[in-house]
Amino acid sequence: MSDPRLVFGVSQKRPTIFVQDRHYVALTTCNSRHYSRLVELFARTERSTSRRAVAKASGSPALRLAEVARLVQPHLEQVETRIAQQTSAFDPAIEGYVVYAVGSRGKRLRPLLALLAGGATGKIDSGHVDLAVIVELIHIATLVHDDVMDEAEQRRAQPTANARWGNSLSVLLGDCLFAHALTLSTTFENSGIGRAIARTATTVCSGEMIQTQRRFDLNLTVEDYLRIVQMKTGSLFSAAAELAAVISEADPKVIATFKNFGFQIGTAYQIYDDCVDLAGTESVTGKTLGTDLRKGKFTLPVLIFLRSASEFERERCCQLVLDEKIEEMIELLKNGANNGALNESIAAGSDLIRKAQCAFDGMALNRYTEELFSLGDALCDMFDQLRVC
């Protein structure tokens, strides 16, 4: 394989948010019951199994996520309002671009995680809402940059910023969103929160850079891939859950538990997103798919396939990638005769979620921890919809 894009080694190619003195009143959470560990775990398993069965019967993963979000819906609405209000902080000449970038609602998983973690460790207050706004702004900034690098034309069922205004303006738009999020993070009374958010932003960007650096790299391993997704996605989920617990002034051990939970859930979600890029449908996802393979980003299904493939299969796989025959490549990854790399990736992501849920073993549960557990179930259901029978 002589194509210069494929290399054996490193590829050389290529807070308090000011809202007009508005006062936010925190909702009160109910005191959680304290059961024995055995009864607690049994009750949680029964409720989770029952809820998941009902949710599956009720419809799409979007509906199941909406059920999880219902507990914190008033706070999520505050997050939406305050994200929209951030646009006024920008120069009027660019405000319209910011409105466009933040206006299309996604799943809001990171704000949902921050709010549920806040309720699980105390009472949700304006600090948790601030955190939810900040982590979502950082996420939106990464999406703007991702779409530039992937040359994606659609995101959330509308043209991407780069499709409308070109790469140069879109890169700067992402930069503005990053900078604004970091500015907001400096207003927390606990300055350690702002520093943690800044470190997380650095980690996210570093993960994206390493992934770009390793494009078309046949020496990329599963372990390398996991490190990349932990950095670029797991770290922001982790910060959302961890800092929510910090704002609640939770015990250090509890904070560490939520940090780890967010880290694993975020990593699993990136695996899911990478599987969707291969097995999803653009009309359903609302975004351009197949960009990872076209750009030489070898994600988990590809790496699992390559790990066990014969030399002939590896050569064929690489040629399909270089020729941008994405559909044929996807069929290879789905083929059970080739170890079903897509299904194996789905199983790996689901296992990571189950491992994250085990973090709550022995903890006193309340409604919010139960919904965090249900969030994991909903993500597992999303994985299941991609499974090849």
C-alpha cells in the first residue's frame, strides 16, 4: 500500500452567568431514603428493568431520553434560555453567527448530566445551571470545529456553519464560543471550578489534535483510540458530573465517583457516535455520516476489524478507505464472518455503561441517581438499535 496517506507511524498529512440581575430559585429535592445495600440494589434493578421495558415499548431513544430529562426539565429550560441569552454578549456584527450555532438543539446530554449529578449530590441551584450552560457551549464550539475538519455539510438537520459561511469564519466562530465559555467559567466563587473547566477544554482540544495527527495511521491501536475518545469526549462528560458534585459541596469520595461515572458514560457515548457514523441514517441523525472513514479516522469498529483481519482483508479494507467506498467498508464491518466488528464495538460501549452504573453500588439513592442510572439504560438502548442481527 503505497498511498502517502497510509503510514506506519504518525501521519504527517494533514459561575455565575450575568443575565440582567435575574434571580434563579433552586428547586428543593426530597430527602432520599436509606435502605440496606441489598434492598437498595434490588429495588434499583427492578425499577431499572421495568422502566427500560416500558421505555422500549414506548418508542424511540429520543423519547426515552426525554423521560430521563423530565425530572430536571425546569432547569433544562433555564439552560436553554440562558444559552440563547449569551448571544447578546458578542459584538453585534457576529451575533447572528452565534445565534445560528447555538440555536439548533441537540440532545443536551452534558447539561442533563450536570443537572442530574447536582440533584444527586444536593440541591440544584443556579451554579449547576451555570455549569450546564458552560459545558454545552464548549461542546457546541467543538462541533463547529469538527464540521470544518470533516467538511460536514449538515448538523442537527440544518446546514453547518462552514457549509453556509466557509471554513475561515467557522473556525473563528468556534474560537469565540470557546473563549466565551471559559470567560463564564471564571465567575464561579470557587476559582478551582474555572481552572478545572479550562483544563478540560485543553484536554478536549488535545484529544482532537491527536486524532487528527493519527489519521490514516495503520499503527493506531484500540488503546490509542480509547485514549483519544477519553480526552475529546470523556473528559467533558466527566467535568460536568464531577463539578456538579463540587458545586454541591459533596464528600470527596462522592465527587470522585461522579467524575468516574461521567468519564465512562462520555467515553461510551463517543463509541456510540462513532458507530452511528458507520451504521446510522442521515435522515434520522440529521447530520452528515461517513466522515470518519473519509477523513481517515480509524474508530473502534475499524480497529477491531483490522486487529483480527488477514493480510488480504487489511489490504482490501485500506483500499476501500482510500477509494472512499464507504458503503462497502461498512458491510465489511457488519459481516459476522469477520467477527462482526460493529457489534463488538456496540458490546464494548454497552459494557462501559454498565461499569459506570456500578459506581452507584452502595450509595444512598434519590430520584436523581435513579435517573442517572436510567440515562445509562437509555444509552444502552441507543446502542441496541445499531446492532446487526
